[in-house]
Amino acid sequence: MLCEFCKQGDVLKVVVTKTHETIEICDECETVWYNKDGRIIVTNYDQYMSERGIAPVWSEISII
Ligand SMILES: [Zn+2]
């Protein structure tokens, strides 16, 4: 799926290893989409991971 923001990256479904949360992330601009209480939250990878105390590096997630 093409990213609606940068129109270049591919949106990947991934699992965050430490929290087991499933999120979607653009492999180009690192926009993140996730579901919270039935609503889709749009943020970016740095913000998302820092809120959880995890380093915002790709080794913390696994593509599913
Ligand atoms: Zn993007």
C-alpha cells in the first residue's frame, strides 16, 4: 500500500517486539498508524516509540 503522505513509501504492517502491538508504518517517511480504542491514530515512529520508552529503530519491529 502506497503511503498517502509521502506518496513514495510502502506502508508495512509490523509488530513492536517489546509491546506486541501491531501498527502500520511507512518505510519512507516513518508515519505510523495504529488503532486505539477503535480509533485510528496517526503519528510518527519517533513519537510513537518515545511515548513507550523504546528506541525508534527498525530493529524493534518485525514485519508481519
Ligand atoms: Zn510515507
